[in-house]
Amino acid sequence: MRDFRGKRYWLVGASEGLGLALAQKLSAAGADLVLSARSEATLATAVAGLPGKAIALPVDVASADSVAAAAAQSGDVDGVVFLAGVYWPMRAQDWDSKAAETMADVNFTGCIRAIGAVLPGMVARGRGHVVITGSLSGFRGLPGAIGYAASKAGTMVLAESLYADLRKTDIAVQLANPGFIRTRLTAKNDFAMPFILEPEAAAEIMFRHMQSRRFKISFPTLFSWLFRGGQFLPDALYYRMFPPRGR
């Protein structure tokens, strides 16, 4: 079981929701935290509520300069957890280029920026821990998920490629693919969200995963079977299970 005491972790996207709930778990376990998000005020509140040592480090993952500056300020870290994300429900018929590009730039390219800012140092030191947050929506295309599902699929494949390269080293790579979590993002949805989790429950699952040596977890388990199993279904059957919305 991984011991977090005295380890320095950079949580990117940790001012609220799952990120903040996970920060609470890691702080209670003795980790020294660097919390990042865009809002300086929200970060300050988050840091003040943690039981252990933590600092706030505002960052905009859509900006390469912002990420590089934050990584330089954070110094060497033992681990990085990428949780940042934006979301707008979107059908192809309602294409919004700005929103679609923002989801890609924050959720996927932002992940590349953050990981790229710390991974070379981990490789040089020969140790580290990289945790990437994917999504059940990233396993296969879904209706009403233009931008978001594709960006999450990108983060999931990124994690898989990192794991393929680093699995025989002392740099641990882990991927967590949650389903619906009750946050301000899912509040935008106007449809039923089966098996929706509170942030604290999702954080407990993710924290246990981080303690383990496993590469990947998809949760809630029963709900994840639908998406994981969907990868093996023929197109005709899969798309019948997920009909278009708004017709």
C-alpha cells in the first residue's frame, strides 16, 4: 500500500468537487499538497480547510506559460493528479466551436501540459506518481457529448501510453474513470444520471486506487460494465443502446 506521508503532490483542478474531496483524503494521509485551479479565492478557501500542509497555486491549464510558471513554483513533486475539466452538453446539431475547443484544450491538452511540466523531472530522478482522471464517457462515442467524450478519451489513451512506457520503472501511472459525480458540471445535464456519486464517495474510491498498485479503475463498477462492455459490441447494437437526444 502506498504511503503518502511527507510526499509532495500537485493536484491540478482541486478547488472544488472531486479534486477538493481527494485533497482532503490525501492531506489527512499526511501528504504535502499543492492545490491548483483558476480561482485564487476558491483555492485559498480550499487550502484553509485542509488538515495538513498545503499551498494554493493558481493555474490556467489552457495556457502553456501559466502551467510552466506553476510547475516552477511548485518545485519537485512526488506525484501529480490531473483533475481539471470543463463540460457543456452538446449535440452535433448544436455545435459550439468555442465550447468544443475549450473542452479539448482544458481536458486533454491541459492534461498534456501539466504532465509534461513535471514528468521529465520524475524521469530524471527515477521515481514519481502520475494520476490522470478519465471518464466512463471516454470509452466510446455518446450522443450529446461532443467535445467532452473525445477529450476524455484522449486523456485515457495518454494514461495508457504513459503506463506502457513507464510500467517497468519506479514512476507509477494510474488512471481513474469515474461516472457521474454530483458537481456544478453535472448540474448542467437535463437527463437522468444513473449511479451518480457524491464527490466524497468518488474521492474515497479514487484514494483507495491511488493507495494500490493497480493501473486502472472504472467506477461505479456496475455502471462501468455498460461502457466497458460497449467497446466489444457491434455498431448496430451499441448505437441502438444510446439513441440520439432531443428528437
